[in-house]
Amino acid sequence: MPPKLGILAGRGALPGQIVHACLSAGREVFVIAFNGETEPETVAGGVGHAWVDLPTVGRTIRLLKAAGVEELVLIGPVGRPDFSKLKPDWHGAKLLPKVIRAARQGDDALMKVVVEDLEQQGFTILGAEEVLANLGAPLGAMGIHKPDAGDRDDIARGMAVVAQLGAMDIGQAVVVRDGYVLAVEAAEGTDAMLQRCIRFQGEGRAGVLVKRPKPGQERRVDLPTIGVPTVQGAAAAGLKGIAVAAGGALIADRGAVVAAADAAGIFVCGVAVEEGP
């Protein structure tokens, strides 16, 4: 049996899915739930957990070690805090200057600081797909609808654009229609970006949402993710489909995502992507 898994749980359904998968497999878990971020359902049903404030890093580490955690997974988005209003504990205060410097460079730089500190405390950091294998996006079309030649051109264009944006640690997603970039993801996230695209829809479905990791990204955390809301947003924006990097993106509840895409008449596919831009 693998060692007890610690789950640093952000927003959304993915942390709860990992908890459920581990418990179903007989693996012990301990969840760090962040006040104002983690969904209460994630720790329902008697799951071992503790609620903490985001900047109390020292307390979080003590709780994990007291619970006997050896391996950690960081899953689910967490909002960037207002650093001027944080009330860190001693460990958090010691780490804060490095965190602030990294945050000025982008989210990926920030996550690398967090991962490095946790590793220095003796924890092994795992990618979510190492814990729950079917979270990773496979290669090829996942439903009954498939991209055509024009869609594939838009996908290639989108992957290249995200690589360039990602090199500056800006975002992980774009929307492309007929080679034209309709929208670029920034701090607002994918769902809000898709909302912006609704005003661009015309007759019939056209355009593709493209998501891939940033070049050189720390792939154990913050991989691009899609779920049923992503499919709903893409359909509402009049897009033909969604393309993600195979092996470089997560799909929350793949069965539900594929069923939603099939019903909406759009494709979802995984695409082979080079690491570099």
C-alpha cells in the first residue's frame, strides 16, 4: 500500500474526485482545506482533514507531518491573495519575500517556489494524474465528433500562440477561429474568457478552444484543466470544439465531459505537443 497522501485542495471538484479515488482504493488521505477556497464537499463524510488559512504555511506543514503524510498532491485553483493583507505564521513570513518576488514573474514561478519549499520539508510531490490515472488527457478525439482540416489548423495556431504566451507566464488557453485569435486567457480564467467570446459567434459553429501547459512549466501542479463547465462555455460561445495537450492537461470526470460534448455537438480531443514553443 502506498504511503498516506496529503491533498492540498483548491477549488472545484477535482480534489474531491482524488479523495474519493484514494479511499475507494484503500489509500489513506489527509486533506488540507483552505478557508475561502476549498469546497466543503471535498472533506465531507469523515475524511481526515484540517481547515487552514492560506498563509499559515508552518501550521500546514506541522499538520501534514503529524498526520503521517509522505506524498503530496496540489490540486484545484487557489486565488492569488492580496499580499498586503496576509497574516502569515513564522514559516509563512520567512517564505513571503520569495513568494512575492516569484508572483511578479507569474503563476508558474510562484508554484515552483511553493513546490520547492514543500520538497525541502521532506514531502514527495506527485502530479494529480499519478494518483488518478484517467485524469490525464489522452491522444485523439474522445467523443463522436472530430476536428476537420480547418479545425486542425486552428488547433496548431492556438498551440503555437499559447506556447509564446506561456513563455512569458501569462496563460494556458486561447480561442482561435480561422487562424484569428479571438481571445487569450489571463488572470480571469478559461470560463470567463469563453464568456467574452459569446459576442463573436456567428452563423453555425466555428473556432476552437486550445489549452496546453506553458513551456518549462512545473507539470506536477497547475496543469491546464477542462470539465463540464468548459464544454458548456465553449458551446455557448459557438465553438466547434476543445483541444488540449495530450499528457499535458487534466480532464475532470472524463465520461461526463465527453457526454456533454457529444450532446452539444462539439469535439474534445488530445493533441501531441512539443515541449518548446
